Amino acid sequence: MSVTTRFAPSPSGLLHAGHAYSALRAWDFATKHGGNFILRIEDIDFNRCNREYEDLLKRDLAWLGLEWQEPTRRQSDHIEDFQQAADQLAGGGLLYPCFCTRKEILAEIERAGGAPHGSEGPVYPGTCRSLSNDEGAARIAAGENYALRLDLSAALLRFSTAFEWQDLESGTITVSADDWAQIGDVVLVRKDIKTSYHIAVVIDDALQGISHIVRGKDLFESTHIHVLLQALLGLPQPVYLHHELITDRDGKRLAKRDESETLAALREKGVTVAQLREKLGLSL
Ligand code: GLU
């Protein structure tokens, strides 16, 4: 099997050691297998991303010794590809418009006495799932803003066996009913950006022929959604490798706001890539 990995950062801040770890794991995996490494810019969230960070992250990755082909795919240039995928799901009756605000969702959860809690927060209580098509269409026609959510139960009904995917660190993962209960009707087309991470990442991984997805454990649960979307859209399922997250001295996950831990700051302090690799436990 030929290997293609990718690193897919969002240019919404400076890269830190945690990003370096992820990028190097993907790069090392590709190199070890004589494969390709792709850099993709995940910048659909125009509220948070900008070109300046894109240039800076490329500088950081070049410093780490990574090489990639230019031009890189920038997701914001391909919103139509993602909208087409959403149209396909909507055409199959798997999406419904959701007009709820965050506040309304929390109020509804409180009224219901709670909701399962997934990696993305409390699960959507399904308020808008029961709106009739006419009601939804009328509210859209009246100019109300809306997201499109996946009707998870309807989607799962299309499949007779449980979803499985492969993780090189954790083995075969079977997505259980409990896992799905913690996911619920996720947003696939956001109110503001008219697409979503879940759709964009699945489309681009398929389009770019990514065979192995190397990324942090923080996205482990998202993979359940991704394999479902791959099946619904007729896309191949890659192999995954979710690695441990890099934490600071206090055991806290590194975040883009921790300025002192950025790669730029480390470089400035005179840290070499070899030293950084050693600190991250990544021998050459
Ligand atoms: N763009 C995502 C991030 O920066 C990574 C997505 C992925 O690796 O699937 O967190």
C-alpha cells in the first residue's frame, strides 16, 4: 500500500511543540514508508484564520526540515467542493436545518434535565429535527440564519453493521451505540462559514489520496463522524494514527495562546531541531 500522510494545520495562531510533534510524526511515517507528505491549510474558519499565520507556519515547518509540494491546498479556495458534499447528504434526506442559538440549546438541555456530553460539549437535544419541511423552508425564506445538522439516526439506519476503523496505536475501533449517543446530530454546515471541519477534512483527505491520517488524540472521537461521512459519500476509509498530546510541565495541553512555547520562541532561544526532536521523543 502506498503511503500518503498529511499535516493539516489551521492558520489561527503560531505553531507550538504540540504541532511540531504531530507534523513530525506524519512526516516520519511517510518517510519511513517511502511515501508522500502533504501540507494542507485548513482555513475555512475565516473568523480565526489569516494568511500571515499561514506564512509563519510554513516557515516553522521548513525549519523542522519538512518538505512539501507547493501550491498547498487551501480549504477556503474550495468551499464549493464541501458544499457539493453537503448537497449530496441533503439530497439523501440526511441533513436538517437548525435555527437554534447556543443559548437556546443550553436552555433546552437544562429543561430536559441534561444531555450526554461528548468531546465537543453537550449533545444537541434534537430540537429542530422535528420541524416539518414546510416550517423549515418558511423560516429560511423569512431570512432566518440556520446550520445544517446530520440526522444521525437516519444516517445510521443506512448501515446494517457497526462502524469500524483502524488505528495504528489503538487497533480496531468499533463505534458503539454509546459513542454515537455522545455525538448526536452534529453540525455539518455551520451558520457562519457555510461548511464545517468534518465535511472539509473528509473531502480533502479523499481528494488528496491520504492513506494514513496522523493526528492528536483530541480528534479521536471525530473519527467516528469521519468514517460515517466517508461511508455516506462513498469515499475510501484511511488508516488512522491518533497520537498522545504534548503537554506542558504542569501536564496541561499546549495551546496556541501559550506564546512562550511557540516554535518561533524556541528557535529564538537557540533550541535546535535535533534538541526539539529529542525532547519530543522523536529520534531521527
Ligand atoms: N485543522 C485541524 C487542527 O488544526 C487538524 C485537523 C486534522 O488533522 O484532521 O486542529
